[in-house]
Amino acid sequence: MLDHYKEDAEFPVIIFQSAGKPDIPITYKELVEKSYCYAEKYFNDGIRPGDVIVLVLQHSLDLIYSYFGAILAGAVPSMMPFLTEKLIPEKYQNDFQSLLTIIHPKAIVTYREFKNEVFDHFDTASQVKHIILSDDIVFVKKKIPAEIPGIFCDDESVALLQHSSGTTGLQKGVALSHRAVFNQLDGYIKAIKLDPDKDVIVSWLPLYHDMGLIACFLMPVLYRTQVVMMSPFEWVRAPYRLLTAISDYKGTICWLPNFAFNFCAKKVRDSQLEDVNLSSMRALINCSEPMRDSSHQVFAERYVHYGFNVDAFATSYGMAENVFSATQGGIDSPIVKDIINRDIFQTEKKAVPATLDEPSIEMLSTGKAVGSVQIAILDEKDNTLSDREIGEVIIKSNCLFNGYYNRPDLTEKCFINGWFRTGDYGYMADGELYITGRKKDLIIVGGKNIYPQDLEALAMDVPGVHPGRAVAFGIFDEDSGTEEVVLIAEVDVDSEEEKSTISRAIKEKVTRNSAISLRHVMLVDEKWLIKTSSGKMARAANKERYIRLTTNSKTSI
């Protein structure tokens, strides 16, 4: 970044968009000099290289400058989501306080409203030495010294923390070294054939998510590639903004979770697409949740008349623990599709190509390994599997994380002989990786990781629900292009009115206390739910029973 500052100071590397306001171009000169104002504040507050700084800011210029200010200072930035209307303040406070007790940040950078309404009520507030308000930072022109602490950081030292996107409970801080970040980016720019002189990245992705932070923030800034940034909340309210930004700035690369393809296809009116031209787009990359070709088809049907080229569809598979991407597909050639026998897939854990007259499942490849990444598939006994045998995906690379910050116990559990256990199930075929599901029943809704036990615990807090007798799982919804959560709970009431009251209470409880909007609740009688011999809820068996019941009755909740 400092090299670009010296050699190409006036290049507008970031185009910052905010609804109702003119776009703001941020040159390397402005980026470095304003970021240094934050760095100087960190110096003056006694923050030293290696200290963690938590950033809790809304979509703003200060979010950008405070982050790179931490990098210049040699500190470790850690972006966290801010409090939204969807979250109950007390719940957010408890989760945030739990995190603070583990990562022990030296400072929190935030806005005044957050401090007054949230942080000032923390029991652990005294543990954080400095609360820095973005409103108090004064941007003045200053000469950038030749020797900045960030330049002298050891390659293996922690550069940043990313956090897992669990719906409730404690989040794990993924500690990434400077070397890991650059190893990842050096490999990834080759995989996507990034051309800084021609490519323009357009993104609405939040920066506290690895896809937004790495691919749409750090990579463009460090590799001198223009990026157009907009707020994820503004995108949800007006998804056409993404398309107009691509058209206006001749965007060439964009990353989206699968649901966003359906969302853009169905939530944009023709009147909002006047003069939109999407012909510049060369890579529209599906990533962060299970990918469906049907979602690509819906998007293509909607936007092919606006210049979109279907050859731009691409796929990727990644995780914060590997900085970002582990595989990439669809750049040099079309996405590989694999039509496999459904019955063998479900009963034998094998991906066998289907014949024309057999029940089948269409799988989209996530692509081939990026850079130094190696991929293997293990069975339940940690034996290596062959092509087309389904098991847990493990990876090894030169960009794996240092570990979960201050959590050596969790770090040790997720490695096997130097390989990282991803927790995902999948298979390899001809060098292509296919992801078939998630270990431990993880549900992915709109790119967010949803843990069913968290939702079940919330439901069991509702009066009338039997303790320990609720189960949640995901069902893919073709219309939305992502999974929908179904929650089944046992109750001991008979009247429909009482059941309706309990159902509404469960939906409200889960929606208000998690990252999803729960729409599907099924109330059943005592002993309806299936448990394992060890007393644990058998989610797969209950999901199968639900599907069989709803299929036979031809009704939906």
C-alpha cells in the first residue's frame, strides 16, 4: 500500500458509495494520510504493535481509515458487526462481552451511539483501556514518516483477526499472519487472473466477513485494483444499486453468496434498470454457501438482456481459516457440473455418475485448488478416500491461520497432522472439489452459518415447549436460492389457538435473537421427535420424517 502511495498516489483505489450521496473516490494519497491520522491516535494512546483493536463501525469512511490505521501502527485490527434493529441489545452485549474476555483488545473504535447505548452498559467495559470515537478523529495533512511500526512486523506475526459467523454464542477469532495473507492473495490473483489495469471489483459484502474483507477490500487495495464499495444494508433495501454500480464503473468481478443471485433476479424492477449494461462483467463468483445452478439460471434469464454473459458465472470455496479461498472454478472454462445418482449418494456416500433413467442430483464444482492448497477427503476413521467417495474435506496450504486467538484448545481439535479439518463434507473428481453438506448439521442461510442447537435453545425458552424437545434443520428453497430453517417443537396443548400463540412466540423469539427470520414452525405432540440411543436429538432422522410427512400430505407449513 505504501509503495502505491509513493508511486501512484492519485489513483482512486476505492469508490465509496452511500445512498443519497455522491460517490467518493479515495486515492492512495487520501487513504494513507487519513489512515495515518488514526495510526497516530493509536500511538498516542499507547497502543503498540501486536495489540488488538476491535472496530465496530457502520459502513463509513472511518471504517476504512481506522482499519488501515491499525495496519500502519502494527496493531491487529478485528472487525465486528455493529448492533442492528434485528438484534436484542442485551443479547448482543452478552455475546460481545464474552468475546472481549478472550481476545483482550487494547482499544475499541466505534461511534458515539454504540458507546452510549451498548458499550457503557458492559460489565467488562473496564477491561478495555481505550474507547476511540470516530467522531473525535481530526483529519489533518501530515508528512508520513519513513519508518512506520507496521513496516517492521514479523512475517509470522498476527496481521488481523477474522471472526466466525455463528448466529449466537461466542465467536472464534481466526488469527492470520502477514505471510498467510500475502500467500493467499498471491495465489488467488493468479487463479482469477486479476489485471489491475483492467479489472474493477464491485461489492456490497460486509467487511466483517472473509469474502468481503479479503477479496473486496484488502486484495484491491494491496494490488492496486479499483473497488466500488456499498453498504450491505443499502443493497438489501435496493439491490438494483449493485447492477447500476457494475454498469457505471464497468465492473468486471463480483462475489455473491448463492441467495443473492435469486434476490437480484426477483427484487429489481425493470424501471430501475434503465441504461444498465452488464457486459463488462467477466467473473460473477458464487461463494460462501451451497451453490445451485438453478440460481445461476434465474439470474441469467433476468439479465442476459442487459448484456450479462453467462460465461461469467464462476464458483469458489473458502473459509476464514485459510484467509479466504481454497478453490476457484469457472475462470478459464465453464463451471463443471456433475450429475450423480441420488440413491447411491444418499445411502453409500459415493458420487456415482447417473444414467438418464436414474434419480439424480446435480452438483456444481467449486473449482480446483488455489495456489499451494492441497485437498484430501477423510472418512469417519480419518482414512484418506479416493475420488467420488464422500467424506470430510481437509486442506493444507501456506496460508492457513495461526490458530484461534487465545484458544489453543479449539485450535488443536481442528488439525490432523498439519491438515485443517474444514467441517464440510464433499468429494473430489478429476481435480475438482464438490461440497455436499456440512458437518454437525450446520445450516447456511443467505451466506450465514446457522447452528441448529442455538435455535433449538431459543425455542425451548418459550412457555409451552417441552425442554429438550425441539429440533431445527435446513431445507433448500428453490425460490430464494438458499436454505430455509424448519423448527419442530413438542408441546402439550390441544387447542389450535394455544398452538398458534406458541408458534408465533417461537418465530418471534428466534427471529429476534438470531441471524435468521424464522418462518416455518411445526408443533407436534409429545414423543413425536426422534432421539438417538445416547439421548441426542437425531436431526437427520427428524428432517427425513418431516420431508416424508409434508410430501405425503402435499402441504406446507
